[in-house]
Amino acid sequence: MISLQVNNLTKYFDQRKVFKDLSFIVEDNSCLVVIGKNGSGKTTLLKILAGLYSPNEGEIKYNLGGKTIKKDQTKKFLSLVAPDLNLYDELTALENLKFLSKIQSLSFGEDDLLKKIHDAGLKSRENDLVGSFSSGMKQKLKIVFALLNQPKFLLLDEPSSNLDEDGIAYLERRISEQKKRGILILATNNKKETEYGEKILSLDN
């Protein structure tokens, strides 16, 4: 059994309230879609869930197999895709995945990584510098990287941003797989993406 429980989460930047007393539960094999106007706190919420920001108040519990995962262990089970998380432009696509998998202590053969790159629609570009990639190609590679550890908890911030039709089809396959594996939290302003969720959380309220 997998679940994510958020209790009375509150975040301020200086004196500006982003959200207050936010509570929700997401359970196994489901997706929570977070919506709201620009500035409502969607990205901030995902970064708090990922451990990149600290809340002013409240608690977050990642539960796996009936036990709460210790805070310093959550990164083993979690991945985040966000617009401001960057790849290494001076490395190729393949070199990026080799390096990023190594720092996560993941073991992949080169053929395995190439297959993942090709599945994302980047065949023949594996040895090109990521700095030469379009924003949509970088987005595909970010998704590939986020899924290397087969996360139980996947956080996606505006995931279809800059993706073409093939990229969206690739994203939808990965979303379907994630919902079978664990939990997905997806922040979006795209009405189409709300269809991925079993629950919707509006930060406008």
C-alpha cells in the first residue's frame, strides 16, 4: 500500500501567503491534479513535496508498505520533473543519463539507456549535446531521467510543456505506467491534463 498524506501545509514567502492549512491524501494507483491560477502555488507545492522547499507549517508523510518513509530516505522513492530543473547542456543526452544515473547509484548498461532515449523519440540524437536540443526535446529527456529510478511517487509540473504530438503520446504512456506503479502528482494549467487525475486540488480556493 502506497499513500501520500499532507496535513495543514502552510507556506509564506516573506509576508506573502502562498497557501495555508492545505490537507489532502493520495492513495496507490492514482493521480492528483493540482490546478490554479498563475502564482497560486502549484510549483511551490510540488517543490515542498520534493523536499526542495520547506513549509512554514504542516507535515508530509510518504507511506510505503504500511510504514512512513523517513525524511532522509524519500528521494530514493521520488522524482520531480519541473521547467526550471536543468540538464547539463555541455553533455550529450547519453552522457547526461549516464552521469545522472550514477549519482543516484543506479546501474544501467548503455544499451538500456539508449533504449530509453529512443523510446522518448530521441533516436539518432543520443550523442548530440543537450545544449543543441529544443525545449521539447529537453522535456522528453527530463521525463526519461525522472523515471530511471522507477519512482513510487512522481511529481510533474506542467509536463506537456513544449511537447509535440509524439511527445504527448510518450508522456501519456509514462503517466499510465506510473499510475500502475504508485502515485502521481501533476500540476497544470492545461485543461486536457486534468483528465489524467482521479482527484483535482484547486489552489484558487
